[in-house]
Amino acid sequence: MVLKVFFPSCCSLAESGILIGRWISEQNSAVILAVVHFPFIPVQVKQYLSEVQRVTKVGISVLGSWSNSKQEKEESLSEFLEDLGTIFSHEPWIQISKEGDSKFWSCSTLQKHSNNPKEEEIILVYYDQRKVMLSHLHPPLDTATSTDHRADDASKLSAIFDTVAKSKILFMTDRYDDGPIKLTHWQSDGVEASIIVELVKQASVPACMLLTFLLSLVSGICRSRVLKFWPLSFLWSKLSTCEQLGHRLQHLQVISSNKKAQTQTQLMRKANIFVSLLIDVALGILLMSWLYRKNRIGHLADTLIPVADHVAEELQDLLQWLMGAPAGLKMNRALDQVLGRFFLYHIHLWISYIHLMSPFIEMILWYVGLSACLGLTVALCILSDIIALLTFHIYCFYVYGARLYCLKIYGLSSLWRLFRGKKWNVLRQRVDSCSYDLDQLFIGTLLFTILLFLLPTTALYYLVFTLLRLLVVLVQGLIHLLVDLIDSLPLYSIILRLCRSYRLAAGVKFRVLEQQDGKPLRLLMQINPLSYGRVVQTYRLPTYSCYPKDSWTSLCKKLFLGELIYPWKHKGEKQD
Amino acid sequence: MEERRYRSASGAPIALRRRQHSASCRELAVRCPRLQLRSLSAVTSAVWLVAYGLFVLSENSMVLSAAIFITLIGLIIYLHFVKIDQESLLVIGSLGIQVTSSYASGKESTTFIEMGQVKDVVINEAVHMQKVIYYLCILLQDPGDPQGVSEVVPLFQSSKPRLDCLIEVYRSCQEILQQRKTAPQ
């Protein structure tokens, strides 16, 4: 059987001593965490180890001996080390010895109660203790989602990573501490600490409390009865800016909560939200400074009214074209004129309202532009809402055209059934045959022919306005896509993967080092970082909008029947 | 360490290198056919001829600079993401199997599969268009069902060695995999 010894590369230069770590008997492997140097009192060592075991819940014990001699191998030392095996009884007792500066160490085991006397092969695996301690192993995607995952099937590597990560307290004593035990591990030359990190930790507590207080005030105002009256609540639900602000408020609440993050996922989520908010606000302030310099916002407001006028004029030209002979098709004169005049009057009303509002536009825009400092996403949502408001007349025309067309289609289908002598049974939800009277049939046929010959005119108006509406929806959809991207991108995780790639591990990789015959196999274990795609997939922040659930076929069916389409539905809204 | 020449499924020359590091550790590396200077110059000249033709038609010198830019970027992307130089298999008995692909730009992409997840290493046949090709693959154990296979990981996908090379690799792997059956673990 093969014995695997995981040796930290920082202990290669340590003085002679005994090895402490964890023995994983199911995998026949020993994970060495530190080296205890001479002189020591065995009772004190055992006491220290039991204390550490109590705190970390990791089964640490003395695993063997380590001898680093500058000259030739000393016989007396080797006997002494073997005798230590009787004091700290451990099965098997591992003995590693290094001579001079040689890279090739000799490794042997002492088995007292073994039945097979055969020499077992030993594999020496070097690992970087600090990187393995800080790293978080991500299981492959299919096992992460499976629920019937037994504890003993856990990956062997995760046992090793867990052992090193949980033994953090062991690495807190360095060689300048006065204690009975002298250890060598990755931090034994001095515990690392950063002043900035400590200061930030101290300052974050009062900052969090202040933020929580402010947020409770703001959410209290938002939930007050004043804002719940019918016209206002309807308005809030339709504006995407309010959704985005509510979403960001939720994020702030997550960050400012006093509870420390328990798991790695929670910690990463908090960090991602914090970095995302920071970048958002920074970009928003940049945008604001660009807009307000050289009075660009004034220019924008000045061009808004002419643009709205231009759009209205184009619509009027379009309607005149439809009222004539569009694309060479021959329309029904009377219906054409009625519909055309109806829509033209609407446009006339719309232009009058816009001109009424024009003196106030610049001031409103100036103040609304100030809210870009809340974040780039808020500014984009405001843009999307402005587009929605400016193209409100297109939305109205679409609704009129769709309703008219829908009515016509239903009428046609019902009268078509009458033609064939059938009827829709509402109780049974199916088509049944029915015998009609002669006068019913006569009226029905007349109405059918009228509706059928008026169909092209209505269909054309419906088609034109649906296309315009789809164009506006497309533009709004692209803006919302961008907002969602900024909202859900886990920037902190991506930066971590770029700069400290060992923190996010997908697995390990082994490199075979130089070998010498007769010595154990030497391998170097390095951390294999996660790919960027998996980083984004694992740490994506959830967003509030759900993408079109309608497949293309159902969308086409709805368009054909004239049902109104709402492609961008938000989570929590009633589905119709 | 020994190196032998074989042929890939499409007839290009490849080389198999075997190293035995210890009794339970073997490394098998297949070196793929190198990037040919002929094909590189042919593609570059074709792109530049087309660009020159467009330049003559449109009298816009941006077309030429764009062609140079596209050729450079395309070459970098090809070398870094597409062209695989060497595919190797490192079998460490009782630890696992490591599959590495090294690209022409020096990038290496590694996957390590633990021995507990490996059910077996087999040679499979696949019907591809009008040919039947053989490929070596690792069968992964299904944790719920001891007889089942949860995943098949194909090896040497870019170099596609022929059956004689695959048999050598298969024999080397099986010698090490047999050891874990004889060991009580």
C-alpha cells in the first residue's frame, strides 16, 4: 500500500524535531502541519495538541520525526528518534531525514503491529501551506447540485484543504513567543498583519450602525401610507427607476448588517455587492461631472423638444401614407379615413401637451440629472423611463391597434365556426356542432364577409404599430440588459481570480520533481484556479428581472392573435 | 524515458514519450504535429491578397492596416486558444490521473481526476462521417451506482493517435490501475 505524506514546503529548512499533523487513515495519507523542535517535554506537547484539537476539531497528533543534519547521518540521533516513536505512539511512525543540502530525502516508516512486512512505497507531496490555507475548493458543478451526497464520498482533496484551513490557530504562534513549544510553520517567522485591515475593521462597526439607522429611516418613509395611494403606487410600479433604487437599497441592507458572514459564499456575496456599488457610484459621478460640464445637460434639454416634435411629424407622415395607398395595397376608404383621422388627432393632442411642458423641461432634467450620482444603473434606468414617457403615444397606438385587431380576429373565428355549423362550448371548452336558424346564418354570413374584407386595413395598421412598439421595446430591453449586467457582475471575485488566483481553486495539479532511485517519489502540489466562466457562474448576484419566459413560438402566436405582449415582466408582478 | 513515432488518425506524424518516475507513477506525452510554415504563409497571403483587392476597389488604406491587424490578432488567438502542442497523461497510482494540454503559446490547461472517481481506462470506437476512429477515454464512477458510469472523459482529442499508439498508452495505464485492485485499499 502506498503511503502519501503531504509536507509543507516552508518546513524544508526547519531544524530537527517531531512532525505534527493529521493522519487520514481511509486514504493512507499524512498531512503534516508543523515541526516541533527540541527541547520539549512530551507531556506538554501532548497537552498542547489536545487543546488545539479541542478548539479546531481536527484530529492533530504527532506523526513522526524529522531530522535535518548538516553532516552525515548520525546513528545516535536516529536511534533517539526511533525511541520517540515509543513515547508518542502512532501507527505508522514516519521518519523523514535530510542530509546537508540534498534535495532527495529519505523517508521510512516503522510499523509495530503490521501483518505484512513488505516495504510500502512512499510518495512525498510538497504543498504551499499559506496558499492551501487561504484557498477555497469548489466542487465540480454536477456534484455541487446533487443532493444525495454522502459524507464519506467527499473528495479526498477537500479533506486535506479542510485540515489546513481549520488549523489556523496552530499558525498563530511564531518563534518570538515565549512558550514551552517551538514550532515551525509558514508563519513562524512572524505573524502577518496589516494595519490598514485592522483600522478598516475597527472603523466598519460604527459605519455599519450609522448606515443601518439611515436605511431604516429611508425604508420607513418608503413604506409609509402616504405613498401607497392608488395613482402613486401604480406609477412607482411602472417606473423601472424605483425598482432599481429598491434593489440597491436591499443591497445596502445586506452590506450594513452586523452579522459576520458565516460561509465563504456569504462573504464573497457581501464583497461583490460592496465593490459593485462602489464602481456603480463612481461611474455615476463620472457621468454626472461630464454632463454638467459645459452645460451639456442644458443642450440635451434643448434638443429634447425638437426630437419629440420630429418623432410626431414622422408619425403623421406615416399615417398620411397609410391613409393613401401604402405599398400599392388598396385599403377600404372609409375605415382607413376613420382610423387615420383618429390617430392624427391623438398626435395633435400629444404635441400640444409636449409644448405645454416645454418651459419646465430644462429645470426638471437638471434636477433629475443630479440623481445620476446614485449610480450609473440609476441613470440608465432614468434614460429608459424617459424613452418610455416620450414614446407613450406609440404605446397607446399599439394598444388601440392590437385591441381592434384582436376583436376582429375573435369575431372572424367565431363566425367561421358558424359558417361550418359549429359552436364553442364554454362549459366543456371544446367545439361542438350546433344547428342554427336560417336568419342566424344569414346575419352571421353577412357579418363574416364584412369583417373579412375589412381585415387587411386593420391588419396593416396593427402591423405598423406593432413594429414601432417592438422597436421601442428593443431599445428599452438593451438598456435593461446593460443595467442587469452591471448589477449582477461579481467584480470582486473576478479581481480576486486575476490577482490572487489561488484563493479560488477548482482543483489541484501535480508536478513531478527530480527523482533519484531508492528515494521516495517527489511531487509538487499546486492549486489549479477556477476558470473565469465558472467564477462568474458561481458568484453571480441575483437580479430582480426575469427574462422573457415566452418562447419564440408563443410570442409569434400572441402577435398573430393580437394579444398584448409584455416582454419584460419583473419578478413579483402578477402574471396574466 | 523513450520516444517512439506514430501516426495520427489523419496521417500526420506524432511522437509518444513514456517516462517511468517510480513504480506507481508514469507519464505519457503525445506531441502533436507542429504548425506548418506552408499553411501559415498560405493563409496570410490569401488574407492580404483579398485585402489588397478591396483596397484597389475602395481606395481606402484603412483596409490594409485592418488586414494586418486581423492577421496578427488571429495568429495570437490561434496560438493561445486553438493550437495544442502536446497532450500528456500523468498516472499516479493511489492519487489520481492528471490530463494536461499545452498550447503553442505556452499556456497549459490541467485537469486532475482523483483515483476514487476513476472506474477504468478503455479504448472506445467512434463512427465519424465515413471513418471509424479509436479513442482512449477515462470512465468516471457514478457515486450512487457502483456499476454505473457517470461521465466519459476522452483523452488525446487534438492529436488523435491511431490504435497502435493507443494500445501502448492503454497497457501502461492498466499496469498501474491493476495495482490498486491488488492493494487492499
